[in-house]
Amino acid sequence: MSGPLAGRVALVTGAARGIGRACAVRLAEQGADLVLLDIGVVSRMATVPRGLAGADELSGVADEVRALGRRVVSRFVDVRDGDALGAAVRAGVAVLGSVDIAVPAAVVRSRGGAWTMPENQWRAVIEVNLTGVWQTAKAVAPVMVAQRSGSIVFIGPDPAHRPAAGHAHLVAAEHGVWGLARSFALELAGTGVRANSVDPGPLDGTGQAAVADAVLYLASDEARGVTGSSILAGPA
């Protein structure tokens, strides 16, 4: 399969569902081989009421990517585990040859009052949605710097997501990611590695597809001069 990303390898966390899945499939449609990571069965999070993705969901996405003629490495990885992330990156490079694009899209969600939620609930969201994003970017950056090329596309905050009751931990993590994207862009300047963010608007209907299209743009050569920037994606 040809396409603007032919010959490149994209690593996506949270790849089994949601934005992560949408991005993985879109990048594969445009020629990229994929390293697909999701938490699967390797960890339990009692403070997250929504079920985590299962093995069948990640394998289903891998099948979609293979059906597009692309190569796939898939792993169950908890993004809170830096050693496991590093091993997954090394596995991707060993099998596929490189990691050229990274989309840290793994998130968990819960609801709790800013001054009433238990500490473990706060930590679960911050450690996945912020620290996990940092650890993913940290794991791929040395590979990209050695290659003198790469694109890290963070999933940032919805600009309309102002602090609301029950969302303090989510908002804090989202805006932390926004800052991470700019920090990585600054520190990677001159290395050939770019860092940007896509800030999702409403995700109903075509919202996830719009985010995936924005990620594709930032991962492609069309955005070769773009770093330290944000794109608002989603229905108008």
C-alpha cells in the first residue's frame, strides 16, 4: 500500500478503542505500520468505573490494520510502567525497524469531587493521563533523536473543557499534557523531532475521525515545519 506515511512506523497507546483506535486505523490507511499498545489485562484499576479495553478489542484493531496491508506489533502495556513501555518501543523497532510517529492516546476517566475524591482516584487519572503520556514520549524520543526525525502528537485538552464539578483530575491532566507538548517541542528543537498537540472538540458523531485526520496531518511531511503548535479538531 502506498500513501504519505508509507515506510513509517507509528506507535499508538490506548489503541484498542476511542481516539487511539481511530488514529491507529487512519495512520494505517495512509501507509504506516503500527505498534499498538493498550492496558488490556495487565493491570486492574479499581478507581476507574468504566471497563478497560479487553484483549479482543486490541486484537480486533490489529486485524483491521493487517487487513489494510500493514505490519503490526501489538502489546498489552500499562503506560504507568516505564520499563514496559521501553520494552514495547524496543520490540517495535526490532520488528518494524523504527518508530517515526507516536500518539500517546491512553486515558482513563472517572468522576469525583475536587476535595472529596480519594487520593487513589486522583492518582489513577494523573498517572495514566499525564504521567503515562510523559513516559510514552520519553520512551520514543531517544529513538527519534537518533533517527534525526520523528513526530510526537499529543492529545491535548478540549478548549471548552473548563473546570466543572467532578472533573478536577481530568482537567488537571489535560492541561498538563498541553504543557508537555510545548516542553518537548522546545527541548527537541534542532533534532529533527517535532511535538504538537491535537485538542479535541466534541467527540460525538464524526469527532474521533476529525481528531485522527488532524493527527495524520501533524504526522505527515505536510507539517514538517510545524512544532509546538495545537490544532483544534472536531465538529464545527
